[in-house]
Amino acid sequence: MNVLRQFSLEGKVAIVTGSSRGIGRAIAEGLAGAGAAVTVNGRDAETTQAAASAIVAAGGQSLAVAADVSNSTDVDRLIDATLERFRRLDILVNNAGISPYYKAAETMTETEWDEIMRVNLKGAFLCCHAAGRVMIPQESGRIINISSIGGTVALPRLLAYCSAKGAINQLTRVLAVEWAPHHILVNAIAPGFIETDLTKGLRENPKHLDSLIRQVPLGRLGQPGEIVGAAIYLASDAASYVTGQLLSVDGGWLAL
Ligand SMILES: NC(=O)c1ccc[n+]([C@@H]2O[C@H](COP(=O)([O-])OP(=O)(O)OC[C@H]3O[C@@H](n4cnc5c(N)ncnc54)[C@H](OP(=O)(O)O)[C@@H]3O)[C@@H](O)[C@H]2O)c1
């Protein structure tokens, strides 16, 4: 028996939110490479279409749906378009996220707090809720939430971001328990600092970059492609007895 077959996603259908760029795009390409048909998403129609077209050009199946995960009408459209095209939904990766502010807690405004919560927390809730409408009746499904090391440890100047990610960890655990009777497995991945647009500002400041790298036991930042294996694993039969877990892919940060 080929043991690697349990990692195959052949015949599965996935939605990866925020997959027009960065970690989400790498995960979408990875799931497609493992055999899944993948709906690619982002707010910008052009980059979303480009990411889906790249999957198709590489021999995979993909659909582009530009939608804002913090808007329930958009989320319903994302799910409905996927069902219309691929006829089922097996895997939801809640990856869409923002981190536009790096500032002292006392200077954060209510509007900034709400913006981060709306995308990073409410967005994941809305997508889980909408996916549940499909996964509960079919009595199967995988949900993978992209959290952060900031959901577990304090990252100063990222109060709202860390608060949202801590809540994502709890959303993962509660949903895992509530939906276990429906055979829907809910897990999270906690990346460390990864080289994407989201961390560009921090990385361009040599002082910040140096202090970040000093906190990583492996001594470097991660690449988007280094999150992919964890996502394929959690989406696959290989993880059939794993639910409610937070898998850190962080160069050892949380082990300190
Ligand atoms: N990079 C890191 O070091 C790191 C570490 C830990 C966790 N994470 C998490 O990993 C996830 C991906 O981060 P990343 O670094 O890959 O970010 P990124 O490069 O900035 O990409 C973010 C993606 O999300 C989309 N997006 C943003 N807001 C959206 C919305 N409201 N609705 C739909 N799509 C939206 C973006 O497309 P549009 O702009 O077109 O909408 C883009 O495709 C996030 O949840 C982030 O918190 C990242």
C-alpha cells in the first residue's frame, strides 16, 4: 500500500479565503497540487483571477470568486458559486486576514479595532457558518483556520490582531466539539513570521527584522510554501482523528 495516498485530496473541493496572494495562495496551489478543486478568493478581482488561472495553467481545477469575507452576502455568494461549479464543499481554509496597524495599544482607535475584528474574526465565523450549511447535511468536512503565534503569545503593538487570533483559537476548539458529531473536523495552523505582503513593513525596518529573527529558534523567517504541508495534512485522511488542534508552523517560536 502506498502510504502517501492518505494525503491525496483527489475528488475533494476546497475554498481558501484570501488566496490571491501570500500564504493563502500557497495553500490554494498546494491543495490543488494534492488533487482538490479549489475556489480562490480575495477582494481584488484581478489578483484573484490571476491566482486561479495559475492553478488551471498548472493542470488543476480552480474558480475565482472576488468577495469580502466580512460581508455575509459576499460569503454566501462565495459558497454558492463553489457549489454551482464543483457541486460539493469538503474543505474550508479561513485564511483571509489583515494586519494594517503596528502601534501602541493606547493609540489604537475604535475604528481600527473594529476593522481587524471584522475581517480576522467575524470573517472566519461567517465562512464557518455558511460552510456548515453544506457540511452538516453532508455529514463531513474539514475546516482549517489560519491563526498566528500571536493568538498564543503577546506580540506588542498588535493588540487587536493578537486578540482576534486568540479568539480564532477558541472558535476552532468550540466548533470542533460542536461539529464532531457531524464528522466535521476543525483545526487551526499558527504560522510564525512569514515573508508576505502582510509583514513587508516590519521586514523593511532592519531594527524590527533583526529583533524578530532573534526570537526564532530556527534563525530565519518562514516562506508561504512552508505552511502548505500542514494544510494538506489537516485537510486529508491522514488527519482523520485530529480535531480542535492548533498546529504551530513557526520555526520554534512557541517552544521558547
Ligand atoms: N505573514 C505572516 O507572518 C503571518 C503570520 C501568522 C499568521 N498569518 C495569517 O495568515 C493569513 C494570510 O496572511 P498573509 O501574510 O498571506 O497576508 P497577505 O499576503 O496580506 O494576503 C492576504 C490575503 O487575504 C486577502 N484578504 C484580505 N482581506 C480580505 C477580505 N476582507 N476578504 C477576502 N480576502 C481578503 C487578500 O486579498 P485582497 O487584498 O485582494 O482582499 C490576500 O489574498 C492571515 O490570516 C494572517 O493573519 C500571517
